[in-house]
Amino acid sequence: MKTKLLLLASVLSLISAACGVDAQLSSEASRTPAVFLADELATATVPIEVSATPPPVSVEESATPGVSVDNPVTATVPVESATPQTDSPVIVGGLDLQQPSVSTLFEKLLSRIPDSESTRSYVRLTDTLTLFQLVGGEPIPVGASGDVRSEYWMDRAMNSGGDVRVPPPAWPRALAQYGLSINSELYRTLGFDFVSAEQYVVAGVPPNDFEVAFGQYTPAATSLALAACECEQPEIRQHAGVEYYAWGDGSGSISRRFNMPFYDHVGRGARLLIRDGEAYYSTKDGIVPELIDVMQGNASSLADVEDYVAAVRWMSALGTFGEMMLRDSHFSIDDVVKIGTNTSSVMTSPDGSVTFTDYTEEAFRRAAEKGPLLKPFSFVLSGSGFDGRKMFTGLVLAHADEASALANRARLVDRIRVGATFARVVNGEYKDRPWSELISRVELVVEGRFLIARLYAVELGKTFIQGLAGNTILTIHE
């Protein structure tokens, strides 16, 4: 147990990064996007036996546009190149996809979130259960409570070192990084905890963000737990005939930090609605009523946005996903080079030498300008997926027209081949890392206005997720 405690602080910091470092921040800048930060931000993983994969074979490039192929995993097709070729080892392949004709769990999550400018700007969809079950994860024992549930949650959060990246239960997001200290109390006072979350969605810009989870939730269990709790009882509020709980006046106070049953890390009380199999959460007045309006069909949801649904379905056609993230802005080069700049770090080695690292706008721009910029697109949906053998990054870019999507097919390949990431200045010397050192293979296809791709990491078991720093963005446009 002591070893787990020592490791957990590191793991929880990864959960915070993967589930949004912006949980600790309150400005829109905290959600400025960066696509495909390498494995430094990978979350919990589960070991799985993976069969050997045949070594890739180089493909001769020509000006012939790519075509669909029968085997989306191993087949390769020519792709038109927009820049001179290098000795890049990146292999280019095609995809033969069929969009699912039925709704997915991710679409169901979208259907719970109001459609607004804020929610369209940032959506993170997480399925903690499907991949976990796929790789043989065992369910929590029936009737488990207290320390048993906390131990189970901790084991899932810390299960690492394997080849399949499985996101841990981490809802509500801002509280999950403190799960070791509060998980048992949550279950005792509310009848659910972090283990209860099976799928969840977070959308919008703080403090106007929306959080909904599917999983092991029942109104009766929460009501009974609250009735038996010697703690602050909630105010019962009502909207459109639906009752929900509320604690506090919406303001934060360190004196109320983690007060049970449901104050957060800065002492803000929850607004909480529990339905059979669903939970709705916010710390701000007015959010839960909006969620109720959507739930009752009195307001439109993100599932009414046709391009969002189409993108989620194309992504689902690529494989099995644990996470997807959608962003609709801050991908122009002028925006990107400002994200995460003007920061520095200092490291002292055992031998006494000091390393100064600066993250500057000039360095970010230098890396961003390696390789062609993409043509403008409407939004990016990316995710961490599994194709039955390997983890990969799924990518869907939505465009105004098919011509832009076709042009970006070639430009994306070239950015991977000649572009760079992780730009920084170390002791006065510029450094970066080529994308081609991180990505070994890209498979892509254009379907109408959508560019759809799989990106495979050089090292098996490593994948790419969306980060928060401008020098980690692959999909930079003009």
C-alpha cells in the first residue's frame, strides 16, 4: 500500500493532464488546444498481449491521389506530396471505412450537452469502461464499499506499463485528482464515487462548463446515503418539474475545501442531479437547469450538430476509443505560437550543472513553420483508439468543402514528415523533435468534407493525446 501511495501522486498528475490541466485554471486560455502531445501525458494503461506486427514497407510516392483499400491496417497507397521528400521513415497508407449507421455511446453523451458557442469550442468525451473490459478488466465486486472501492479505483488509476491506454474513472474531473483522500467519503455520503463513472463528457469554458456521467447512479442510493450522513444537507431545487441538489452559494472558500458531501478543491458546493444511470454536475447556478432543458427536449444539444455527429461516427469507424476531444478554434499559426509561451524551467543535475529551458514564441513559430501549414478547417476531433492490435491516434478534420479536405490530406502527411514539435531553447540553443521520430505510420482517407486519419506511434504502447502547449500542435492551419 505504501508503494501505491508513493506512486499515486505521479499518476494523479497524469490524470489531471489527460483530463484537462485546465481543471486547475479558470480562464479560456487554459483550454487552448494542442493536438497530439506525445506519451509524456499518457494516462493509465492496462497490459495486453499483442501479436507481432509485420515490419512496414516503404511506399513510393507519386502525384496520384490516395484511394480506398481493402485492408485499412496494412495496405498503403500513393499520396500527393506538397513539399520535397525527405528520408523520413513515416509510412503512408489508405483507409477503407464504413461509417456506423447506429448511434454510439459518444453520441449519447453529446445529446446531454446544450448546443452553444461555448460548448462547441471544447468537448471531451471519455469511455472508461469499454477498453477496460476489452483487455480483460474485472468489474468491482458486488456490494463493495468504502476502502474496497478506493483500492479498486486506485488500482485502475495506477495500472500502467502495458500496451493499451485505458482512461481511469475520473468524474467529476476537478475532484478526481484528489480521489485517494475523498473517494470513501464520497461513496458513504452520496452513494456513488469515482468508480461509478463509466462514460462521461465535459464541455464548455470554465466556469460555464457542463459535466455529465453515465454509470452506477441511482436516486434512491444517493437519497439514502444523504439521509444517513451527519453532514450538511443539500437544498432541494427544482426546474421544469425535476428536483436536484445544491450546496452553498456558488462561491469558493478554502475553509470548505472538500467538505462532505460534495464541496470541491476550492470550496465550491455542488449542484447535482442524479437519475437512474446518469449524473449531472456543476458548481455554478444555472448550469443544471440548462442540462434539464436539453434532457427534456426543450433545448437543442450538441447531438443536433450534424457535423459533430458525423465526425464522432467516422472516428468510431477507426476502432475502439477511450477518449475523444473536439476543438473548434486556436489552430491558426498566430494563435498556436502564443499558447504556452513565456514560461521557463530550471533543472540542477547531480553533478551541479544547471539547465535553463525557455518556451518562447520564437521557438514555437520556428517549429510550426517546419512543413506546410494546413488549409483552414472547421474543427478537429482527435482521440486515443485501439485497432485490435495497437493503440493509435484517431483524427477527424471537418472542412468547408471537399477540395480543402483533399489538399490537407497531402499537407498533413508532409507536416508529419518534415515538421517538428516540443520546441524550446535549452541554455540558449534551439531544440525540437521531428514528428517523424514520434509517428511511424499514417493511414488516411477523405470522405466528403472530412479528412480521417490514424496515426501510429513509433514505439508500441505509446500514443498521442491532445495537450495544452502550442509547441505540441500538429494540425496548424494558415
